[in-house]
Amino acid sequence: MSLKKNILKVIKFNICSLSLISVFFSCSTIRNSSLNQQGATVSSVKFLSEYVIPLNIHFKNTVIGGLSGIDYDFKNNQYYLISDDPSQFSPARIYTAKIDIKENKIDTVKFTGVKFLLQQSEKKYPKYKFGVNSKADGESLRYNPKSGNLIWGNEGERLFRPTDTTLVQPALTFISTEGKFLDTIPLPAGFVVSKKETGFRKNSVFEGLSFADNYQTLYASVEEPLYQDGPKSAYKFDKALTRILKFDVKTKKNTAQYAYNLDAMPVQPTMENSWNVNGISEILAINNHTLLVIERAWAKGYDDKTFVRLYLVNLKGAENEINNPSFITNPPQPLKKKLLFNFDTLNMHIDNIEGITFGPKLPNGNNTLVFCVDNNFAKNQTQQFFLFEVIP
């Protein structure tokens, strides 16, 4: 979502590569192993490497960019990625990719396939236009190996202009790996987009998804507070409360909602701007009651920098706020969170991180985390991938 300044980097190609610049191949592989999601633990994480791909490269007549969600298929050693392109550069789509790791570093990223997201009508999503109430804005994607299907989060739209109004309801939609519509999860009460200041804010909806409980549970995070839950995060204001929702995958019912306390904006924006934001950009379950939560902030005047922090959040014993219609009227007890990693400590350019997944195990048996950046197809942004080691 945020705009940042691009730092040019040199992309190193493996000598065994026979590809063009738009696709990256590698001779090396790493031992693959399933994550025991039931009992995984994380005490800390360690940065291993960064990998950058060129801006707006082409693959099978599509433009690669806007990578807002990533998930790893352990069995087939491949990644699924979703682009948040609302069919402006290419039709709304998901990619498959291989990310090869050599000597604890990302060696190459190779895109292997692309599938277009289909509406219930089995048609592709049209190019987004103001005043037309149809928009695909893919912000998160998760693969379910038990069903062999995917779920993606559509952020929808809430836009008022003097000439027109655009209202597109957000959605959590099950699809096949071919992009075919299968089903959708009904929105809970209070979560619809409307002309009134209730429900979701613009560009602040379902940014994060994660399965848990052996894929029987789905968690979905809301980037910023609902209107009825109070003001957004701001400089020196650390009381903003957003929500993390719990769904039963089989029944598609919302069974719980939790209050999540966002950090204050880390810096003072130089001017008011709709892109001034601190919110949840993605979540990842590490076991049945613990989530990794990415908070991502951007402020006008700091265009070359994104502020990213990774938190450990415990849901055990948390208060269920599903029957609380307003955090303003009924202040909740927020989830407890612990700072796991501050990307500022890397002392390098960090762009708009919006995706996280567990990757393959390292030779020492530890899990990996792979992060991806949404570069917004912007010339002043960098399409990065990051590799981290998980310390149990």
C-alpha cells in the first residue's frame, strides 16, 4: 500500500541459469520438511538474506508486482503468491514460484505459473474503474493441503468522489489452485463497507490470513480499526484497536473476535495523507494458539522507509469480543503481544512487507520464514524477499 524510494540493486544470476531476466532458475535445493504446526515454537528469529527481483518484469504476458501474500506448499516445494493488482496491469491473479535456498541464503526466485482469479460467474475480474462496484484487491493467500484449495482475502473498496461512489464489499473466498471460485465466508455483522462511518475503512480490511488447528480454523486480521472501534494509530497515539477474527473452516462461521492493540505511528508525518498508516499487514499461525503478527507503518515525509515490526501474539485465554459491537462504547481487553523482531535493526532498505510464510527447514533442522514485499508496481519501490531462521 505504501510508497517508498527504490534502492537499485544488482541481481546475481546462477551460472546454471538458462532463463531470461523475467524468470530465475537455480541448480541448488534445500532439504524440504513439513512444519509441525501443532507444536511449533518461536523464541527468536535471525535474518539470513535478502533477494531482489527487477521492477515490473513480465511472466507469461503478466506483470509481476504487488505481491501481497505468500504461502508455501511443503509437499510440492512451491510457493503461491497473490498480486493485489486490480486487473490494471494484468487480470487479477496468483503465481506459483520456486524459491531456492543455498548456504542459508535465497539463491534464486523462479516464477513457474500464473492463474487468474475468477468470479462466481467464472469470468475474470474486470479492470478496476471508479464508480463500478467490482474490484479484486488480493491482500493475502493461504493454501490448504488437506483440501488442495486456496483462500484469498479481497480488500474491496470504499471511495467517495464528487463524480461517483465506489463500494465493493471485502471477501474471504475459497478457490481452486486454478483460480476457480468455490465458496465465500459470510461477513460478520458490523464488517460491511457502507457510506456511513461504520465498518471497514478504505484500504484497511482483510490484510492477513492464516490456518490453524490442522486447517480446521482460519484467522483473519483487519489492518486498521473499524470505524465503530475508534481512531486509527497516530504519532504518540498507541491506543488504536483493530480485530483478529476466528472462523470455523467447515461451517464458515465466525466463532471469535479478539482486540489487537496497534503501536503508535513511529514518526510524525509531515502532512495529512490517506496513506499515513500503521496496521496489521499479515499474520501467521505457528501453533494452535500463537500468531506471528506483522505491523507495518508508513508516514508522509518518510517516503523511502517502511517501519516493520514482527510480534508474537498469544490467543490462549484471550477475551472473545464477538458480541462487542463497539470498542469505543465497550473497551476490550487486548491481546498480549511481544516484540519478536524490529526490521529497523537491519540497517538496510526495508520496503512494504505484506507477506509471510514458513519455508523449508534448514540443514540444522530449524524452520525458515520467507517474507515478500508489495512494491505497488512503483518505480520508487523495491521488490524484495527476505529469509529468516526460526530459533525454537
